[in-house]
Amino acid sequence: MARKVFRAHLGFYDTIVAAPSQKAALLAWGAAPAEFAHGFAKVTKDPEAIEAALKQPGVVLRRPYGSKGAFKFVPDAPPAPQASPKRKQAAVAAARKRRAEEERARKAEAKRRADEAKVELAQLAAEEKALAARKRALRKRLKTAS
């Protein structure tokens, strides 16, 4: 027979269980004996929690941590955390900064490639000039040889 109602904060939930002893409560929770020693679990004096737990002795009942809702066998989902406006603004600013840096890097890469192409074109022009001079010299030699 359950004589006490024990309460513990486990994960995202506040839990209660009506059990005859701490050992039985720990067994129901599947928790380590240190829960009571460390103060994570204790006997509760909350009348609503006691009433709910005594209706279903030995059954672990849960509710989202910090809520004032009813303890249930299948608890409500804990609320998702909301980003603060400052955090949202910081994220937007960081994204803008990242995009600006990526754009600067893209432009710098395009400029580097254009500069390399100009250098290569200048080298090709010099090679063409040298080949044209060789060609003229060969033609001149052919005309003098015939």
C-alpha cells in the first residue's frame, strides 16, 4: 500500500509516484539510489500531486518541468524554447556578415582569375610576336635561297 508520494525532476519532466518507500519509488522511476541523497527526489507535500498519485499508486506520473499543469501518465510535450529577439537579431546579423564575406571572397577570386587571364594573354601575344618574327625570317631566307 502506497503511503507516501515522492517527487523528482527527471529529464524534461517533474515526476511523482505513490510508493511505500524510497526504494519502491526509485524502482518505479528506474533511477539510481543517489537521487534522494543528492536532493533530486523527495517526499512531496503538494495536495494536488498527492491526490493524483494516490489515484494510481505505483504509476509514475509526469508533467513538463516548471509547468503548473496536471500530472499525467502520458504527459504533455514540453514547450519548445523560443529565441529571444536579441538572439534572432544576432543570428540575422551573423548571416548578413557571412554572406558579405562570401561575396567579397567571390569577387576577389573573380579578380584573381581575370588578372591571371590578362597575364596569360600578354604571354600569348609575346609568343605570337616571336613566332611572327621567326616566320618572316624563314620566308626571307627562302626568297634569298631561290
